[in-house]
Amino acid sequence: MTRRALISAAAALAFALVAFAGTGTASAQEDHSGAIKARLAYMQLNGFFMGQLAGIAKGQVPYDGAQASGIANNLLALSTMDVGAMWPPGSDNGALPGKTRAKAEVWTTFPAVVEKADAMTKALEGLVAAAGTDLASLQGAFGAVGAACGGCHRPFRAERF
Ligand code: HEC
């Protein structure tokens, strides 16, 4: 299996677990607070590393290829984690208002969310390849990753808690 196929497979697996868990017996009373906390923490890590790269891409922080590569690799590593258990059915913003911004569409349109996760992984592979080259390359690839984040947030994340 090529590296790209392997990484896409990992991303697919991460969200495939969501569908699998859908056949389980999640009770209506469950608050899923642990899973929600974990996925918000996971997304905050994404946000932290993207914030670091944004500073470099905007020229607020001097470009350093090794540093930019390290951050890109952190993001790619995050995207290949198996996070299926953080997305149990019944943990959407309709079932748990005020606790999460995850829309029911994550589950009801499954596996559409997997395609978005795969698109992000592909964009991150591009970022890893470009980040250490020079600032212009980093800027181009960074834009594509930001678009991939937004590409999932638009359909699957509500504006507010
Ligand atoms: C496959 C879909 C998907 C992708 C890709 C994705 N996100 Fe998210 N993200 C979500 C969902 C859904 C939520 C809402 C989670 C919740 O409230 O339970 C979220 C929430 C967040 C949050 C808010 C966390 C909080 O504490 O409220 C941040 C920040 C975030 N994402 C950053 C990112 C960044 C940066 C990227 C790209 C590097 C990214 N996300 C990629 C689906 C995605």
C-alpha cells in the first residue's frame, strides 16, 4: 500500500467507527461528555498548530523550514489518529444542546464526513511536502489545508453551541 493510500485508509477507519457504533445501544440518557471533551481537545490541537502556521504564513513569525515542517507533521499525525470513539451516535447538538456544535449530519449523511476527513489528510500531505521548501510553498499549501478544515466545518459544525 502506498503511503497516501495508507493515510487515507487511516482517516477512513477513524470515521468508519462512527457508523459501526451506530448499530450499538447508546442510551438516550448518556451525556457523552468524555467523548465530546476529547474531540474538542483534538480540534483545539488542530487549531493551535494551524495558528502557528498562520503566523508564519502571514510573515508575523520569521519563516524557518524545519519548524514549519515539524508543525505540518504534527497536523498530519493528528489526522491519521483513530478518533472514531470520540464521535458516538447521540452526541450531536440536537441531542445535547449547548454541549456540542457537531450537527446530526455527521451521522445521518455518513460517510460524507469521511470524505471531508480524507480531503484534509490529502491537503496535509501537500503541506508536509511543501512546508520545508520555502515561504511561498508553505503559504500555498497552508491555504489548501484551511479550506479543507472549512470544508468539513460548513456542513458538519454549527455556528454556535
Ligand atoms: C471531518 C470533519 C472536520 C475536519 C476535517 C476538521 N474539523 Fe474541526 N470540527 C469538526 C466538528 C464536527 C466540530 C464540532 C465538534 C463539537 O462541537 O463537538 C469541530 C470543531 C472545531 C473547533 C472548535 C473546538 C472547540 O473547542 O469548540 C476547532 C478550533 C476546529 N474544529 C479546528 C479545526 C481545524 C484547524 C481543522 C483543520 C486542520 C479542522 N478543525 C478540521 C469537524 C472537522
